[in-house]
Amino acid sequence: MSGAQGPEDAEARTEDVPSLTEIEQLLNAGRPSCNHVDEVWPNLFLGDLVTAHNRFVLWKMGVTHVLNAAHGTTYSHGGQDFYGATIGYYGVPAHDLPSFDISQFFFSAAHFIHNALNTPGAKVLVHCAVGVSRSASLVLAYLMIKHHLRLVEAIKTVKEHRWISPNRGFLKHLRNLDVQLQQKKHC
């Protein structure tokens, strides 16, 4: 087998990536949860602003790191000043719009989550306004980048614990990430 690969080889590898419609059908299966926060991976919590803005609840949960996927937006007032020195903070100024390029934050967010979870005793909250689109997209990207899950596997893993619904633009970015990671794996 030669090292050179033509475009048909790359296309063959991406055939097993589901279409956006298939991904949306997977996301729409099941019933929506109504929790403010859910543990979706060991010591990794996906939640909303209600949880993120309640320092007492975070303390009770043992949260040591917060990734805010709605940093600087109208409804999100969290920041390192809000959490103080006891909680590591990373803010992603994402807007929940299909036109917003959330993929620019996939690797930095995955790196933050990964480093935090490698700290003994750490618990990470990833949140946005409602905890179903922006923050869910970053958690899915983390599972894909750092745990080598395919997009569908990542969605199923998170959906075992929380209903999520990334917008269509974010799904396109996640699907592209899935293709990129698979192509990189086969190089």
C-alpha cells in the first residue's frame, strides 16, 4: 500500500460520517431533561447559568473548574473575578447562532477540560445559558479530541445523562471535526 492517497481515499473514509439530518434525528430521540446540571462524563458536568451563577451549589458539588461557553454575553456574568481563586476559569465568547464558528474553540476548550480533569480531585462544569447547545458542543468536541470518540458515540454518551441540542451550524462544525480526526488517524 503506498503512502500517497487520492481524493477518493479520503472520501471513502468519510462515508461513515452520518449526515446532518441523521445527527439531528439522533439528538431529537428521547425526551428532554429538565435538570440544571448533569454529570455527563466522570467529573465532567454540563449545565446552565442557574448552576454556574450559584457559588454555593458549585462548592457543594465540588466544582474546581468552570468553562463558560457564553462568556461575555448578556446573560452570563461569570468570570475569574466572580469565582475567585478557588475555581479555575476559562471563558469562550460563543454566540448560539448557526453562523457562529464555534470550531475555533474546540481544541482550546478540550485542552482546558483535559488538563482540569487530570488534576486530582477536580470536577469541571461546562455551561452556557441553557446547557444544551454551546456548552454541549464543546463537551462533544472534548470527547472526540481527547477520548477519540466518533461524533455519534460522543452524542450517545452525553445523551445517556442529558438532553442536548447543538444548533445546526455547530453540528456542521462537529461533523467536520469528526472527518478531520478520522483523516488524521488514517495518515
